[in-house]
Amino acid sequence: QRIAEAQLWIAQRLPLALMREKAAQNWGVTNIKTVSRYLSLARERMVEELISDRRRHQAEQIFALNELARRAMDKDQFNAAVGAYRVIAEIGGMLRAPLKAPEPRS
């Protein structure tokens, strides 16, 4: 449970000092090395989950970006919508590298 809570803090991008404070409040742990160990385990678990569930994560990101693009288009923010669709193409492997204009010939 502590590792899951530490994962949440990491995902929320909380400052280290705040994570230590929360660990003291929620768990009664004040030893910096112990808190650092929990955070390290949480990071390791996050990486393992991302690697093992890569397709699920890709699908979740694509669905979220589709929703973002739809909302952007509803508000006539077409540049944001195009950007979202471009990231979808990158995630889906349809676009491997950033598009770049051809070099002008001299």
C-alpha cells in the first residue's frame, strides 16, 4: 500500500520534501533512507508496469489524445487537434520521426 501511495506521489510530481512530509504524516516514517527506499521501489514498479503493459498504456494514451483532439476541434483550436493527431500517429508507429521541410537546393 505504501509503494502504491508513493507511485501516486511520483505521478503527481510532488517535490521530494513534500513526499517525505507525507510519508511522516501517513506512515509515521521519518527516516530519509526508508522513504527513499519506498520511492525507489515505487519507481521500479512503475517501470515494470509500463514495460509489461505497453500496449494497454499506448491504447489509453491514444484514446485520451482522441478526446483531446475532439475537444480542441469543438473550440476551433485546430493546431492543438493536429498536434494531438500527430502524437497519436507517433504512438501508433505510423510516424517515426518529426516531419521536416526539405533542405533548399542552392
